[in-house]
Amino acid sequence: MAGRFDPLTRAAVRGGRTDVPAGRAATGAATASGAKERRWTPDGPVDLGLVLGPLRRGPGDPTFRTTPDGSVWRTGRSPEGLAATLRVFGTGPEVTAEAWGPGADWFLEQLPALLGAGDDPAAFVPRHRLVHASHRRRPGLRLTRTGLVLESLIPTVLEQKVTADEAYRAWRRLVRQYGEPAPGPGPELYVLPEARTWAMIPSWDWHKAGVDAKRSATIVRAARVANRLEEAAAMDLPEAVRRLEAVPGIGPWTSAETLQRSNGDPDAITTGDLHLPGIIGYALAGDRDADDAAMLELLAPYAGQRHRAARLVLLAGRTPPRRAPRMPRGDIGRL
């Protein structure tokens, strides 16, 4: 899930938190280079590392970067497929965003939703001491809503049944090979390929990226119905889940991981994960062998807010000690 725990590094990854340097970003140089700008004042604290962290797919993600001046940079495509680069920074109560490229207007319009304006942290009531402490330490945690399905779905499919490192490597390779250089100044970034490009990647390039036939076929099927899937970003959770899972190869794990980001749903809890039930079980009840059913029972008091509760547990960092070998790594691209 967004903030899933990595048992090797013993730290929250994939959105648990992305470190954003405490530098002071300047606006003049970027604005002078043709950026469109928007300023927004949220109604409460916003921690950019916590809010935008789930969008980062590993430390070398070519679509996401933080810079020493305290900026968060991301790239993407609007629902119409228009490429854009977005830079977000804030040193006080006001957040500033600058955008470049043909999709800049759409990304600036979506800025409040991206930073959690549609989220309601006040609706969350901690029911466990650990969750309460984690919640109190992170007042700037808001759940992002990108409004974009495919950009979250594809890297999530790449993460099915493999280690995070394998999935991140495949994402980096495919985006750099088939994407396009990001518009605007700033760090060297790429925009993910258009849907029709994903659908036309040949089998040998999937193989070289270490992606097996099952995952690549799922991505191709999703890319072919990309417009229908993008509609799920405006749906309620049950309807959105049905829309995504109508595509063969997309199950509950993949749909939850996607909708946590695209829809910002606070109740989109991940099931079918290798580590999450044991982490939740151990943190809340001392049960390291908890399965999905036990996890859902423990999270039942948080109905409507189960994703937020699970993320706060992960951020707390209380995990069972390792007692089994790690999942073996493989690289089918070398075969």
C-alpha cells in the first residue's frame, strides 16, 4: 500500500514519507523561464513529503524528484494525454506550484486535490495508542488525490508478485525508453508514455525490463481501455473498484493500491499483501501471523478510514522481527 513497509530497510517506503529538504525555494528563475504559477493556502498543515510521497516509485523514479531548495517535482499526463511538469514548494502556510508543458493548466487546477484538499483528517478517530501517537506526530498528513488512474495503475501492476527493487527497475527502464523528456527546466525527468505507447511495447522490451508475460499483458489490456479506466477517478470506491477489476489481471491488491492515489480514498485498504497483515496484526495485537481476515477485523473500528489507519501504523515503524528468508530476487531480463 502507499507507505508499504520494506522488511530489508526497516523503513516506510512507497509513500510512507519522502524526505523533502528544508531549503527555501525561489520563484523568480523558474517563473521567468515560462512557467505558469498558482498559489494555494490550505486550511491546515500540509507535509509535502507525506502527502506526495505515495507518488514516488523508488529513489530513482524518473517522474518524481525532490531538490535541495525544498521543491517536489513530478511529471504526468492530463486525462487528455497532455504532458506536464509540476513543481510544488511551500515554506509557510502558502503553497506555490509552477507548471510547464501543454498539460500545465490541468495540473495547476488539480493542485488542491493533489495536496489533500478533498481529504478530511478530522473524520479520523484513533482507537489504538500506537495509532494515536503516530497521528499526533504527523499533523501534515493528507491523502493525495491525483485524479489520474493509469499513472498509478501501471507501476502498481509492475509491483505484482516481485520485490520493490525489481518493480522500480522495470518502471525506470520503460519510462526512460518509451516516455519523453519532461517539459520545462529543473532536474532531468521523464513523462510516462501515452496509453497507446504502453499498448505497443514489444514483448522483448518487456522481457529486457524484467516484466513477465502476465504483468505485461495486464498493462496492455489496461492501456487499451485507458479512457474507461480514467473515468474511475470520479467514481465512489465500490464502483471504481468494479471498473478496474473488470480488466483481467487486476485484482483487489492492484485496485486498492491504485485508488489510494488516484481517488485519495481513505478507506481503500490493501488486501492480498505479503507483509501488511502481519505488520498490522503485530502492531495492534501482537499477532505477527495475522492474515487478511484478522487485519480487517483489527481495522474494523476505522471503517471509512482504514487506509489512513493502516498508513499511520506503517509510519509508526513497529514491525515484527524477521524470522524467514527474504523474497528471492530475480531478473528475467538476463535469461
